[in-house]
Amino acid sequence: MNASGTAGSREGVGEPVNAAPPGRRKTARRLLRVAFLLVALGFGGWAVAGEWDAVVAGFARLSWAALAGSLVAVVAALLGAMLTWRTLLADLGSPLPLRPAAKVFFVGQLGKYIPGAVWPVLAQMEMGRDLGVPRSRSAAAFFLMMPVQLATGLLVTLVTLGRHRYGWLLLFVPLLLVLLEPKVINGVIGWALRRIRREPLERPLTRRGMLTALGWAVAGWLCYGIHLYFVAPQSGLLFAVGAFALSWCLGIMTFVVPAGAGVREVAMVAVLAPHLDRGSAIAVALSSRVVIILGDLICAGLAGIAARRRSV
């Protein structure tokens, strides 16, 4: 009787009567993400249809040479992002040779096209584990990429587009600079690992490693700007660098949309509006998206082939 009473009390405490099952909540979140994506794509399609003639004319002004140059610049920018991540990972205690690091980063990054923000980090954690990288260290390097890229992207925007029009971005800079202080980062990582009952990191992040990562991130923004300049040279190179950095930063803040789909294009069209007609701006934004997708696929393919040849 005593045992049955104990079992009954555990059963009552363990499962609230009106709580939704975890599977149902997960399905609801997935449906919300899909709905958000469909709405974004719907409005995007409506905008393109409304400016169809101008969009077609904008595409007609893009040459194959410009698109090829844009693709080369994107590959260079993606390489900068990979070196940013590799620097952070090495500073945390897991230096990887270039080829294996490229495979883990570029193949894992393909997961950003799947709804939800967890797939790239899960892929990098699993592939990194095969190379002897602890999962916690892979996760730390992945999540450190976001403040690094956001901080450098906002600073690049302020330098290139000017503080008069985008001065409101200054509000985010102090917060991001605090988040990029190694002492603060190490404290946050340690707290998170304790919360999930994981072992602490063996090596804390250093200021030298952070500054090196910031340098690679800035180099990546310059290459992304060159990529946009190839397809929209009317506004100049400096403007192209800032325009892409701003639109990317706005896009990455929407975690529910795969790779910021739609959000980055809307922001880019708005930023380009003073220099291009709406149809041409839409054509440039769509061309940028296609070129970046091709760049992701090319980098993942080449990294996989290079890593395989190395292991043979």
C-alpha cells in the first residue's frame, strides 16, 4: 500500500494534467517556422510579381562576367568565415588542419538551409568529434561566430554607410563589445556548460584569439562587399560593403527563417533603394542570394573532395 501510494504521487508530480506533450510542442514550433517561411516567400513573390518587368530588365543588365566575379568573391568571403571559426576553435584548444577544418565548417553550414537554427552546429559537433574535437568546444566556437560577425558587420556598416543614416546601430555596439570581451565570454560558456552538466572548457578564449577572429571576419565582409559590387556597381564599393553587411546582420537575427531567407533580400532592397530602382534592386538581391547558395555548395563540395584526397 505504501509503495502504491509512492508510485501514485510520483506519477502525479511527474506529468502535469494539462501539459502538452513534448512532441506536440515540437510539431507546433516546426509548423510556426514553416508558416513564417511561407508568408515571407509569399510576400517576396508578390513583390517580384508587382515589379516583374523592372526585375527582368534588372537581370538583363547583369553580365555573366559580373556574376562569375561575384561568385569568386563569395567563395573568398566564405573562406574568411571558415578561418574565423577555425581561429576560435584553435584558441579554445582544438587546432585543426586547414582541409579537415574546411570540411567540417562548409559541410556543416549547409544545415542553415533547413528550418531551425540547430542543424549546422549539430553537424559540426558530430564531424568534429571524429577529429577529436569535444562537442562542447565545437558548440562554443559555433555560437561565438554570431557575436563576432554581428559586431564586425555593424561596425563595417557604420564606417561605410555613415553614422548619420544608421546611427541607431551605435546602440548595439557597446553590448556587442562587452559580449566579445574574453572574460565575459568565458564566464558565459562556463555557466552554460554547468547548466547542461558538461565538463568546463580546458582552455579559455584569449584576447589574441578573439582579435584574430575579428580580423578574419572583417576580411570576409570586404569580400562580401566586392561580391555585391560586381552585381551593383552603381553605388560604389564602400556602399556595397556596408549594404551587404547591414542586410546580413538583419537577416541573421531571424532564427526561424532558414539562412535569413527573404529578410536579407528585403533589407538589401531597402538599402539599395536610393541608388537603384526597385526592380533592379530586387534583381540584385535575388542574384546575391543565388550566388551565395552556389558558393556554399561549391565550398562544401571542394572541401569534401580535398579532405577525402588527403585521407587516401
